[in-house]
Amino acid sequence: QVQLVESGGGLVQPGGSLTLSCSASGFTFNYYAMMWYRQAPGKEREFIAVVSAPGDSTTYKNSVKGRFSISRDNAKNTLYLQMSNLKPEDTAVYFCSAASSFYSRTPSYWGQGTRVTVSS
């Protein structure tokens, strides 16, 4: 049974930092590109970042470049998203997903999400 379980969300002040984790099981983690998406209230889910299966290539949404960093530990079957200089507009539910292709980024699996609220 495939499982993607996000954790690490919470309330943080503007300018603060947070690291999200996504623990994977039930599939061969190091065969898949891994991605983070987010969905703000009343908005569609949007792509944030992707990391290749071996972890040597990344791509980011322009608005998070320089503030967010995606990484993975294939030995631990875990994906990370380090977020810094957070802004109120980063408030959303953050989802991890797995894709068989780094370039097509078509999600094969989804997690249930973890909520991040940026507010003073």
C-alpha cells in the first residue's frame, strides 16, 4: 500500500522558517521524482518544487526560488522542503507527490497534506 505522509506544518511568523517532511512507503522511492505542491484557501493546487530520483536535479516555482529548498534522503525514503523567509502568501496546505518522470511531473501518488500558516 502506497503511503506518503507529510509532517512539520504549523503556525510561523512572517520571516520565519519551517521544514516539512514527507515519509514514503509502499513503492520504490528512489525510482520516482518527488514534488511539493500547495493549495491556498480558495485557490487551485500549485506546483512548488521537484527533485529528481537520485536527488541531483531540482526545479522551483519562481515565487519560492531562493527561499525554499527541496531535498531527499533515499536511504530514509524521505522528502524534505526547507522554507525560509516565509510570507503570509505562503499560507497553504502543502502536499508531497511522486512522479515517474522528473520532466512530465505527472503525479502518481499524493500525500494527505500538512497545513502551514504564516501569520503574526
